[in-house]
Amino acid sequence: MRLIPASAFGQTALLIGVLLLINQIVSYLSVTYYFVRPTTQQISSLLATQMQSIISQDLLNKPLVSRLQYADQTNVDIMTTEQALQQGLQQATHYNFMSDQVSANIGIRTDVRISSNDSPVGTPYRVWLSLSTYPEVWVSIPLGNDNDSGSSPPPGMYLMVIGILSVTGGWWFVRHLNRPLKALQQAALQVGKGQFPLPLKEQGSSEMREVTRAFNRMSQGIKQLEDERTLMTAGISHDLRTPLTRIRLASEMLPENSQWVSEGINNDIEDMNAIIDQFIEYARNDRTEHWEQGDLNELIENITASHHRQSDHHITLKLHELPQISLRKTALKRVVENLLENAFRYGSNAITVTTYFDNKQKQVYCRVRDFGPGIPEAALDDVFMPFKQGDKARGSIGSGLGLAITRKIINMHYGGISLRNHPEGGLVAEFWLPLRH
């Protein structure tokens, strides 16, 4: 279990909370030792003086009339236990430290209790004292004056309110401080997926403004490089097609006895055109296509229908019910077609396509399995790199951009893709897309 939060927001909030807690503890101890403790000692001393006066006048042994006269003069009542219970002794709270202080001052063990007065008129508290030598007699002394109205909250309540307000203010401050970081994180994720958001608003502290300004410049620089790369690739592709067309025309003018040479040249030209198309697709990244809600199963069924027309291709579909997801159909169609083409070209003539929905992860999965030789484990991650290909035993046709384009499209859909060898033989290509709306 992690005790210290990983985020800067959590760490800052925890630091403020710990500092406030220490401040509250120190404040509480300071109030206790420098205000509450001297006050209670003074009250205990006054109570002891009052009891000594009662003892010196022997009022505890005098008749009721003398006690009533004393009560009229001093507002201090002397009553029996039964009378005291009727007047509020039962709701009184016993205080050990005050009992010890009063007992030490008068030399007789004294039981000290305090009760609050719920009535808005009169003293807010009453102190009840009983000497061990007279256990059936209770002395009631009002604490306060007649001008006090009601009872005030204890000091701990004030400290708690101050602590809550301080933590709330600290939480709001930290949240406001980390808001630009959250926006910067989301923008960085978009740039990492090949998307370029609008420049972020420069806000927050001076350091945060500098970081945001530097990020905006970096994002614009990367976008400019992407645009220049796309333009350069399109220009090169256009320039290459012109001489390729002339070569095709020249090959058609060869004598009939050199027809096999012409066919070989035309096949090479077709391969070169396919490679050029892949270069353009890799650079373009399909950022112009709009998002829409669609069914992955329907997309797969439409794509596999064309492969079924080829007699040597056999596809087994295991499509489970899937929810609608947000996708770019043309781009995702290229992903499925690329995986199917690789499975037939490098794997086997019979493949299996499976889809399912993980309700816990809220993700849609598509799995394409062939029954070919597979790829060495060490080369599984390399095949996603541009111009990288897997085991040469699976063939070396193409430019090595197919899976690189596939991963870029999947990343653009906020998903993931992986390759693994099946325990029973063959290669499994699996990608997953989140349930986004």
C-alpha cells in the first residue's frame, strides 16, 4: 500500500495537511498549558477557598435555615444528595484533575463535578463539590455570572473549524496550481498520438507559463516537421511516378520475343507503386478523416467478404456482440486489411478472426490468427518499427511500413496492438480499442 501519493497534487495536499495538523497540535498544547491549565488552577483555588469558608463556619452541620440564609447571601447552595440529583447532579461530569487540586488545597478528599445549565437565564455552569467526610452533602457553586447567556463552544471546536477551512483553502490552491499541468499532460498525450491541439493558454505561476510557452513552441515545431515530411514524401512520390510511367511505356515497345522481360518490368513497377503508396499513407496518418460511431463487426464482415471471393483464402469468423465505438472507418479498415493481408501472405491460407468485448476494461478486442511459422520472440517488437520486417522465413515482400502504419492508426484511436506466437503454432495479431463516445 502506497502511503505517499504519486501525483504532485496529492503530495502537495498531503504536505499542507501534515503541516496544518502539526500546527493544530502545537496550538492545542499551547492553549492547554498557557491558558486552560492556569485558569483551571485558579478556579480550583477559588473553589477550595469557598469550601474552606464553609468548613470554618461549620455550615455542613448547621440546620436548613442557616444553609438557606447562606445561599441567599452567597448564591451557594448546600443540599443533600437527593436534592442535588433533582437539581442536575445526575448530568454533571466528574473531573479528576480538579478534584485532586481542590483536595490538595483543603487537605480533604473532594469530589468535583461540573454540569451545564440548559436554561438561557442564569449561570452557564454549576460546580458540585462533596467532601469525603460528608458524603451525603453536596455544595453547589455557580460558575460565571448572571450576564452570561448560554454556553460557548469549546476551544477544540474553534481549532477544528480553523483546520477544516485551512485544508479546504489549501486544497483549492493546489487544485488551481495543478490545473495547467493537467491541461499540459492531455496536450502532450495528443501530440504523442500524432494530433496537434491548439496552443495552450499560458496561465498559472511564472514557471508554469514558461513551460507552457516552451510546449506550444515544441508542438508547433513538430507539426511543421510533420507537414514538411508529408509534403516531401508526396513530392518524391510524384517525381518517381513520372519515370516509372516512361519505363512502363518503354517496356511495352519491346519485341514480342521479349515479352517476359516486359512482364517482369511491369511487376516491379507495380511493387514500386505499392511501396510509394505506403510511404504516403505513413506520412499522412489519416488526420483529416472524421470520427463516427460504428460497429467493428460490420466493418470486419465487409472486408472479409472480398477475401472469400478468392478460392485459396479461407476465413473463420468468431464475432461476438460488440458495442458501438468511436472510430475512423477508412483508417480502421486499413488496419484490418493489413492484418489479413499479412496473415495470408506470411502465415497460411486459412485464418481465424475473433472479436469480443471486455466489460471490465471497457475495451473492444479484435484477434487475427494464422497457422504459419510465426515470428521469433526477439523480433516481435521490431516488426512495428518502420522499414523493419520479421523473420525472413515469412517472406520479405514489401517496404516494412504496413505494421508501422497499423500501430499509428491504433494509437490514434487511443488503443493498443500486440503480436504473439500461438502455443499451438501460428501468429496472433490482436488490437483493442477503448469504449469512447
